[in-house]
Amino acid sequence: MDVSVTSRHRTVILAGRITVFLSMLHLVVTLAFNIRHLSTWFSGGLWFPANGLADPLPALGAFWLTIGSFSLPLLVLGLLIAWIGHRAVIPPAFVAWLIGGWCTIGAVAFQLSGFILLWVPAVMLLRAGRRKA
């Protein structure tokens, strides 16, 4: 196998692992700060909230910040990126551009977040796709 091809695949695998790390970091940190709401989540407290969705309870907001957030689908995406990198496949550029666009919108809307860190794996995927085999 050509060295540049091997390097491209290592870059894809690393981008996937970074994505997995960031998603797990988000999930662990947000769960640690919102652990007190677990009993409400699993006792039906989120079903048909009295205030409706216009004025959500803190437990509902905590749910959407943790388990209901994009961290679990992002975990799956990171695992998938690493998996296909191990199989010598480079993801199409639209994957990197969508991750980058999504994290840019998130960072602009919620500046005190780690959204912008997702540009690291996005750029890695773009570079892996642009290198010549």
C-alpha cells in the first residue's frame, strides 16, 4: 500500500476517534452536571409537561442537553468514520462539510460550547480526501 494512502486512512481513523472523544466528553460532562434529573427522566416526569414546551422544566432542558442531544448520534458517526477508515475508505467531502457547517452554526448560537472543536475532525477529513493517492 502506498504511504500516502496509508496516511490518508490514518487521518480518517484519527478524525473518527476525535469525534468519538468529543461526543463522549460532551455526554459525560453534561450528565455529571445534570445527574439530579435522572429520577425525573425515568419516572415519567417528562411526559406531558405541565408548562408545555414553551416554558420547559429544568429536567426537560437537562434531558435535551444530555441524552437527547446530538452527542449519541455524533458518537455513532465517529465510530462509523473510524470503521470505514480501517477499511481503507475515505468519506465523501460532504460529511466533513456538514459536520463543519453544523458545528459553526452551533458555535455561533451557543458560544460557550465545544461546537467549534468539531472543525478539527472535519478539516482532517477534508484533507484526507484532497490528498492524492
